[in-house]
Amino acid sequence: MSRENKKPTSLVTHLVAGGCAGLMEACTCHPLDTIKVRMQLSKNVNRNMGGKRIGFAGVGLKIIRNESFWALYKGLGAVVSGIVPKMAIRFSSFELYKSWMADETGKVSTTAVFFAGLAAGTTEAVLVVSPMDLIKIRLQAQRHSMADPLDIPKYRNAPHAAYTIVKEEGVRALYKGVTLTALRQATNQAANFTAYQEMKKYARRIQNLDELPSYQHLLLGGISGAMGPLSNAPIDTIKTRIQKSSAPGKGWDRFKTVTAEIVQKEGFRAFYKGLTPRLLRVAPGQAVTFMVYEKVRSWIDMFSERLQEGEVPNKMVIQK
């Protein structure tokens, strides 16, 4: 069935495909996120025993050496419990907003795609990402050894962290940095979806294909995924510092305090701490996400079409 004659994909399909993509992305890329968070939280330059500056690989090896390999997966529970609804909301809300902005012929402009991405990023930030990020960062910031059962951290796991934070700081604490989180996610998804949709459209046109092969979705997803981190690294660093802190105060006051502290004590370069691991985390993560999303979506669409045509039930009859 050609693209022109194809029925629109349902929101349920986008929800399921997005959830599957999110789960796969979390399991493959979480260690890089832990390294990124540690680099952003470090107020001094990370150095080895000889005093030499170490990069993201060195930070990763240091975590493994001091806290065990599994420390790279600290906070994964919070991510997995949140990333499935996050990705489901991201893709389904993006498609919904995009459909609202389509013209009378059903075509969607590049500008509309950009604003649909902005809206989708804001939606996922408010509904899922902000509390999930805060819990994840609190877990990742703990420097206990996971190889030593006697080294008991303050937060044992994601549910315990959520319970402790709410008990000690109140429910509103889960939404510390929500404005910056929404700004980060909005700019991420605006750049991400716009770049991906435009490159996908171009690749289809020059190859005269209705659907691109999976390796091309992987490649295009990786390129588009790098756009967000390059455009909003300072926002992400400030957000991470605010969410790690348990100090009280209004959002704008915390923002000014953290920003001033970074500038005065660490310099402007500190706003870009963790950019390399973030790029290495987000770009491959988006590559995996888009590839899995497109593949699962096409499988569901194919199954739905065959079900409507009466092919699947015939094939599923048990032979006696």
C-alpha cells in the first residue's frame, strides 16, 4: 500500500511503538547518562591519581573502580518506570499536535512540525520527565559502592527515593526545575523532530521509497538526536544542579543562585560539563528510539491492515 493510500496511524499505535522504543533506549544508553550527571555535578575538574584531567571515559572507569560496574545503572529503575510513558506521550502527543496544525489537504509544514515538537516536549516534561529526572539524579549522585552490602545509601531505589523526597521535602520537590526541564525537553524535541522529519522526507524522495530501511532510521535518528544537546547544554547543567540540591527556595531564586555560583566558582565552560557523554547518550539513544519506533509502528500497522482484510485470523487457525 502506497504512502498516499495508507490510512493514518492511530494514536494507540504511536503510544505502543513509543513505549517499546523508550524501553529499548533506556536499557542500552543509561550508563552514559550516569557519567554525564556525575560530570555535571562535579564542581571541580575530574582528575586521576596523577593529577591529569580525565574525560567521560575516565569518569566511567572511576565509577566502575570505586562503586562497581552496576553503579553505571544507578537510577535505571526511575528511568524505566518513566521512559515508557514518556516516549508514549512524546510520540502520540507530537502526532496529535501535528494533526491539529495540518492544512486542509492534510499536509504539515516544517514550521508546524517545529511547534508540534515544542509542544510535545513540554507535555512530556510536565507529565513525566521532571519527577523522573529528579529521582534519577538523586540516585545517580550517590557515591556508595554497590559491591559492598554494608554501604547503605540514603535512597535505596526509585520508589524509596520518591517516598523519602516527598516525606522530607514535600510533593512539590519532585517538580524542582520543572521550568528548565520543560524548556530543555521542548527545545530538544523541536530540534529533534524537525531534523528527523525533514531528513526522512528527503531520504524517501531521493530514493523513491515509501518506507526507509531500519539502518537509515538509525542513522537519521542519531543525527537529529544530536541537535538538542548542542542547543541547550547550559539549561541541562543548571537543571541538574537544581534537582540534585535539597535546599528550599523558589524556582527563580534557585535558578539565579545556581547560575551565579557556576559562573563565579567554575567559569562559563562549566555550563558545558557533561556535553560529550550527553551527546554520546542522546544521539545513540535517539537513533535506537526512532529505529525501534518506526519498526514497531510498521509491524502494528501491517498487522492491523491484515486483520481488517481477514488474513491474520485465517493464518492463526490452529491446525488439527
